[in-house]
Amino acid sequence: MLARLAEDLYWSGRYLERLQHTARVLDVTTETALTSPRADENAIWQRALGTLVLESTYRERKEHLDGAKIAAFCVMDTSHPGSISSLIRALRENVRQVRELISSELWESVNDLYLRFYASNVQRDLDEHPAQLYAFVKNAAHAIVGVAAETMSRDDATRFFELGINLERTGTTNRVIGTEAAVLDAAGDTGLEAWSPVLRVCAARDAFVRSGQQADTRGVLGLLLYSAVFPRSVRFAVGTAEEHVRLLLRGGASDDRTIPEQEPLVARRLGLLRGRLDFGAVEDLIAVGLAPSATAMEADLREIHRALAERFFHHAPGADLQVQEVRALEPDWRKDVR
């Protein structure tokens, strides 16, 4: 597969995961701000910007912290690559470039999301019924993931697509732990009502309730960080990403003997991170601190992303590229660095 096409597939997966994550963060933040009169609304929205890695971009415009302005900035503002509008456009363009490698059903589902979103009055929807707008984006993103799983062969194209999804998911869940969960842990808050926003942002509330764990830092981190069966946990996502990388390095073969004697850097870095998650303990993480631990994992993810780009896409990202930032596309959407 051409490196250019592999990169488009990888970023398609990342854009798709970031899209549904952004919609969930905005949905939960809006509801929390409206239903928690005693909470500091500015602090709630500031944490949302931090979780989405958009705080510095928003502050560069010298805007004060206002919920309506932040929501519009995160949904409709196409001047930065992290808004829902920008992500939908970038997702469609990347998928369009690899149409010969994906199913027609996948292309149609992505194109349908694009057409329906841009045909609607987004400003009116955001003002009058934001929950419905966010639900539309989330449901459409989930449907696209399902269409891909049901209609695409388990080949390299699917592996690059799902690799992007899982690496982006690792970063988004990790940032929720380092921002939202860190605040609750520092305050010593317990109970499902307090932790529900964190769990909902990660689409994990129902899974957590069924686990029967106590709603506190240890119980929530046990699911979001170390669960081996919950697909949105950091451990599960890293493990899935590592498996895809190993198959890509073997050319799709499952025979361990095909692995080179000296594994590529990306496989070693993913293996080390997976090992720490497989044998990690919540108590050790709490002792270090949630925010510092999340920052350390961000550094690991940046190194993994660089190694991935060097090995499969044949270029090294700039030193300031962070794994949590989506790739900014040029106006013609095809002049990105290869």
C-alpha cells in the first residue's frame, strides 16, 4: 500500500474518533453546566477546552469563558482543525482519497454525515436543541464504525483505519483522566453522581454500573485505564493498536517467526506501553498523581506517533507535533506534509 494512502486511512480513523469524542464532551459539559447550579460554569467549560486540547487556541482569540461561545467555537468554527465542522470535512476528504481501498457503504455513510451536517442550520440547532445535534453526530460516527466493521475485509486498509481510531481513543481517554478525573480525585469526590460526567464522556457509564465497582477514583480508573475487556479503556485500545501494528509489520501473517530479529521502534514503544498497562496498578497511578501520569502518557503517545509516521508513512512529523492534535489541512485539503 502507498504510504500516502495508508496515512489517509490512519487519519480517517483519528478524525472519526475525535469527532464522536468532541460531541460527547460538549454534550456532557452542556448538561452539567445547566443541571449543576452550584458548580463553577467557567471552570466546567475551561476543563472541556482542556480535554479537547483547544484551550490555548480559544484564548488566543481573547474570548472570555462563555458557554455559548465555546460551544460555537467547538462546533462551527472552521478556522481551526479541532471543531466538529472541520473534523467532518477532514474525515470526508481523507475517505474520498482512499475510495478504492474501502467499501462503497463506508464512503456513503461518511458522505451522508457530511451532506446532512452541512445542509442543516447548525447555529439554530446549537441554540435551540444542542443535545439533538450532538446525538446526531455521535450516532452517525458510531454508525460509520459499524459499517466499516461489517463491510471491509480484515486487510491492511482496515488495520490502518482502526489503528488511527485506537491511538486517538487512547489519547482522548487519557486526557479525560488527566483533566476531569484529576479534579474529582483532588476533591475526594465519590458517588456515581459525581463521577457520571467522566464516565459519560468516555461512553462508559453503563459498563461501570454493571461492573459493580464503587464510584470513586480507584473504581473508575480500573475501568477507564486498566480494563482488558472494555473497548474504550486505555489498556484495551493500546493492545488493539499493538496487534494491528504487529500484523502490518508481518504483512498480515500471524506467524511470530516472520517478525524481524530487531523489531521496529514503533512496535517496541507500543509493546512497552502495553506492558505497563497490563501490569499496572491503580494505587501506583494515584501515588504519582493523575495529571502527571496523564502528561507522561501523552509523551509516550507522541513518541509512538512519530515512530509510526517514520515506519509506515515515510516522514517524521515536526518536533512540536502532539498526538492529541488533529492534522491541520491546507485550504485545498491535499497539501499536507507527506
